[in-house]
Amino acid sequence: MRIDVLSLFPDMVDGFCSHSLLGRARETGLVDLRCHDPRDYTHDVHRTVDDAPFGGGAGMLMRPEPIIECIEAVAPPRPLFLLSPGGRRFDQATAAELAALDGFSLLCGRYEGIDHRVREHVVDGELSIGDVVLAGGEVAACLIIEAVTRLIPGVMGNDEGPVTESFGVSGLLEEPQYTRPATYRGWDVPEILRSGDHARVARWRKAQALHRTMAMRPDLIEARGGIDDAEQRLLEEFPPVPYP
């Protein structure tokens, strides 16, 4: 997959995406990440990319010329998304949609925003990571890139992970998980997980995923159509582990 990022701070994105799973995916060629700086497409000695808004107002706006000329020069893969608080809410379903593509691109805003002509004539859509305003789109770009690339076959080295974790095919949050030591400061790992009864462990995990989702994200339960009879029996068989 090829992913292009247009940013006034390309090193922020490139640096983050050079570590851990994503860094290895780039090294092995599973992910081709390219970062571009619109400042490289300015035509004055100061490399100016911003200016005051017409009609007045606080702050500065990114000018259209460097962005558009950058896009024309590098021909980033489409779709090209502007990262904006007003965009489509990015979630795991969106990540899965993007992971199925051959590539896509992200445009990071800065200052008070960008000239609207870029939105109107150049980008293919907008994405938002939530109802929050950041100083720029770089952090959002890193979040989207990591969420998408870990769904690409071969990146995680464990094809089951993206299926069973939170927001996977079940539509539930992931169940609580434990590792060694079995007892720490008097806190014990649930006995069932040490029992070796894999069928019962699977039922316990499903019940705990249901309990956790009901407690923390009831909207996900509603979105999947509620709890069926078999799931209700699991809830009654296995009480929830404590949550904060």
C-alpha cells in the first residue's frame, strides 16, 4: 500500500511511522509511506505558505498555491483526504475500508485552516479523528496510518488479532486479558484462564467482552441489535470481572 502525507512538518509523520510494526512494514515493502512538504512548492525566498484571511478574522490560512502545486507534482494516490474536525468520523470501519485500497493520501492543515478552494476543487473528502481541535493534522495522520496499516495482511504477523480485538467482527470491546505471574500482590488471574478448558475459556471471553461493552460502550450493543438469548445465558453463567 502507498500512503502519501502532505504536511508542513513531514518529519513529525515520518519519524512516528519509522518505529515498531509500521517501521518494519515500511522496511519490508508492505507500506510505501511518502511525506511531502508544500513549502517545497513556494516561489518566494521566505517559502510563504500562509496569509491573512479575506474579510478579516483571527489567525492565518494556508494558501492554495503550494498545496495544489504539491499535489500536481507528486500525484499522490487517491482518495486524498483533508484532515478536519468537520470531516467524516474516522473509526475502525473506516480503517478497514482504507486498508482494502491500494493507497490513499492525507492532507494536514495548520494555522486556522486552509483556503476553501482546496476543499472545493482538490480533495476527495475529509476525515476527523473526533470532536477535538489540534494545532495541525500530523497527529491525526499518524493515528489513521497506524490504524489502517495494522489491518494489512502481514503487517502484524498475526491475522487473528484484528479480528478478535476491540471493534472486530463481533462489534464488541475486547475482553480483559492476563499474563504471568498468575498471582501478583495478592491479585489472581481468573482460575478459568488457567484451567486448560479451551471451550469454557472461549465462552468466558465472549461473556466478558459482552459485560465490558455493556458497561463502557452500550452504544455498540445497540448498534449490533442488542443481546440474543445465547449471549444472555453467557452473561448469567459468567459474572463480570471488576472494572474501574
